[in-house]
Amino acid sequence: MNSPQRPSARGRRLTPEFLTQLRNLRIVVLHPRDADGEVLIQQLQRIGCQVQTFWPPVQDLPDNVDVVYYAIQSHETHALLNFSNFEQPPAVIAIVGYENPTIFEAMLRLGATGVLTAPLRSTGVLSSLVLTVGLTQEVRGYRKRVQRLEQKLQGINQINDAKAILMRTRGVTDAEAYKIIREQAMSKRVATEEIARAIIHANAILSG
């Protein structure tokens, strides 16, 4: 009998927690205080977001910003935003009035992951926010998984290098070399990767 299929985990569900998170977002709006700017600010405030506005655009953003709305205008040079003080860079939503290569290049340079088309309407603001925040969180999750896999692969490579050193210097088998590393790790209560790094480091010193 076939086991029931698990529901797909793809995508982010619109849970009450996610909606609460939207209402607590800290948002910077880089947009002139014109009709479009007022529509955007008012709609974000209706959602419950904490909104700060700047124009002309600032390069150094306030701390702890979650999302940046950036009005891209073809007659201006758009400075790259400085995210050096952010542990997690904020999501960027571009606001464009028309499409041309200059606009596209500015969007890519700014790292925009969402787009709003001017003239703005209140009905599109929440949609752009939901999609951009959901996508940003999903990408961050993938990056963390990739980072963990890279660290795991690095550890495996270090253990293999350490085993090769022990096999060469002590004349032991692969299994015996790993047993030596594991026993050292257990006795010192550290990870096997740490013992492997110590063996590699000691071998480099002796070889030099």
C-alpha cells in the first residue's frame, strides 16, 4: 500500500505569524514626497509598518531596516546602498515609472528583489511586500543550508587529509587512521574536524 504523499513544502504559507511579521517591519522609503510617495507611505502605515522616508536617497541607511523602497529615476545616478552595518541586508523593492536598460541596470546594481510600477496604487503595495519578504526569507534559508553543507564538506575534506597524513606517517589503514582521530576527539571532547585541523597544522610545520 502506497504511503500518502506529504504536502509540498515549497513556498511560504501566509500564516498569522507571517502577517504579524509584516506589520512589524521597519521600512525605509527613498521616494520624493509626491502623490506616488504619499500613496506608498500611507499604505505601508495602514499595514502597520514603521516607515522612515528620505529624499534625496541616502547611501547609509538607519540600523535594523527590513525593507527599502527605492524610486529609480533614469535622470539620476543611483548610489549603491551601504549594507556594511547589517547582519542581514534588507530587501530592496524598486519603484519604476518606465522600462529601459538604464533602469534595469540600476535595479540589478541595487539588488532589488521586488518591483512596483508607477503610478502607484494602494492595491499593489501589500502584494509586493508579501512576495518580496517571503522570497527574501526563503533565499536566506537556502543560503544558510548551503553554508552548512559547505562547512560539512570542508570538515570531511579535512578529515580525509588528516587520515592520509596518519596513513603515511604511521603506516595505518584508513579505518585505523579515522579511529585515531575519533579517539583523540572523544578524549579531548572536541569535534573530529578540530583534531583533523590540528594534525594538518602539525604536519605543515614539520614538513616546512
